[in-house]
Amino acid sequence: MPASSARPQGSASRRNETLDSLKLVAVFFVIGIHSFPLYFLGDPQLATIGLVFNQLCRFAVPSFFVVSGYLFATTFDFDRPGQKLLKTTRRLLGLYAFWCVFYLIPYDIALIPQGGIKAPWDFAAWHFYMWTLSWKDFLFGGAKAQLWFLPALWCATVISAPFVFLRQPRRLLAVGLVLFVIALLAGPYKTTPVGFDLAFLTRNGPFFSTLFFASGVFLALHKGNAQRRLRWAYGLTLAGLAWHLAELFWLKLHYDSLYIYDFNSGTFAFGVGAAMLGIYGARPLQNRWLVRNGQYSLGIFLLHMFVMDFLFPLNKLWAASALWSIALPFLTFGISLYLVRFLMRYPIGRRLLA
């Protein structure tokens, strides 16, 4: 997908590949978020390192939203816009329904040695309880931690489609910015003097996702010089990371109501910059192994918590081990990758994981 019609086809092909590479890198860092390396070992210094690593991972999901917006606008059918939106809706909500039900299956036999024969059933019942705790959890949260992404992406897509059809990405950015400000004030800034409580996790639904999705739409509809934008991508990523971390520690110092923050205002530059590295073909993302395995990113994203459930007994056994804590995201990623590669040999696997 060339950033300009003047760009050579070879350059466009590399950028296509680096989009998949970026998604594979991002999904590893999503696993890093969910595995909390070094954070719960009881050592304050290791906990600080674990917190910094956890926040280093926070570009991952925003970059997914940006890339999704970019691809949605790039492939948008202006002659049949309703068909494009309907197809995307069926895909996203179908995946959400399937994977929510999947995670209610009492599959986790790894719990039996410690909890007895009923343990997998109790675990599944707990997931059902948490998913159906409120209509907000049921519609926007999901039966497993990572599944909130799918309805959030759907919300951003529905909001964005009319603006894409009208070729008005700037107005879409304005809508996304309003929603993002609400997400901030009712999320990480909730306990500050300017914050408020919506009784809604604003990471979910349209509040967090739309601005990132809109940024991807803007990049797709407003072509620019790829090399110049790539330089901006590196700058935004580094500046966004510094901003994100500085804001995190300021919030924790003055308004320490959360032990982990999903996002703050600095996350915008961090996530958009990282996504642009993939969109505009950053050289580190042209790695052959990343390119070859990038197609498995969605499957890894959907299945990695399944893998982590089976590793739970080892978590209990080596709960105090820093080495195990560091190894866990790599092990989860590796097992998930090869499981997805195996399952995608079959049509049903490709339908549910790609």
C-alpha cells in the first residue's frame, strides 16, 4: 500500500510486509502486558522495573487500532460502503461471540491436580460470572482479558465509516479526540481534580479506540512522503514513550489510585508513532522471520490467554522466580505461535484465527 503513487512497487511491498511484522511484535508486547514479568515478586525495585516494562508495552494495542483504521480506509469500497461495513461487523462481532463462548469451555485441566476434578468447571463458571456481571462487561468487556479489543474496534469502525465515505478524516479525528479526552478524564485522570466517574471502563467501547483508528484513516486518505513520515514515526515513538512514562510516574506520585494504567495522554503519540513504523516500512521490521510469521498475529492475540491458563501450575510452582517471570512471555508467545500455525492448516482454523 504505497504512501504515494510515485513510490516504487518494491517499496510498497516492503511496507505491506512490515505491517504484518509490526503486528507480530505488538502481539508479543500484549503478552508482556498480561504476564506482568517481575511485577509481583515482592521486591520493590523489581516491581518498578516490571512496571516500566509493562508501560513500554502500551504502544501495542493502540498500534493495532491505527493499522486497522489505515487498512479499513485503504480498502474501503466507496461504491458499496454499506457492504464493507456489514462485512466488517459480521467479522468482528462473530469473532467476539465465538471467542467469548470458547473461553467458557472448562478446558483448563491443568487446574485438576491442585483443585480437583471440578476446578476446570469452577474456572469456566468464574469467567461466565465476570462476563455477565453487567451489560457493560457483556457487550464491551468479554469473557477473557484481551477480548475487549474486538467490540472496541467495531465501535471505532462504525463511527469512522461515514467519515471515510465522505473523505473527512479531520472531522473524524475531532470526534476521536473528544472521545479520547473523555476516556482520559474518566480513566487515568478520574481521581484528579479534573476527572469524573462514568461508571464505565473507558478503555473499552469507542472512547479509547476511535482516535487511534481515525489516525490510521487520516494516514490512508492523506498521502504524504513516506520517508518524511517514517522519520516522524521514529520521533513520535520516542517522544511518546518518554511522555507516557513521565505522565505515568506523575500520576502515580500524586494520584496513586491504580497499580497499572492502561493508557494516558502520552499513549497517543507512542501508539501512532509505532504504527507508522509499520505503515511506512521501518527497516527493523523488514526482518524475514517477522515477515514470515506476521500472518499469525491475530491468532496469537486470541489464543495466548488459553496458553497462559495451561501454564498456571508452573506460575504457582515458580511464583518467586525472577527467571520464570521473565521467561513466561517468551514461552507463551512461542507456544501460541506454533499452536496457531498448526491450527491454521485447516479451513476452520484460518476462519477463526486469521
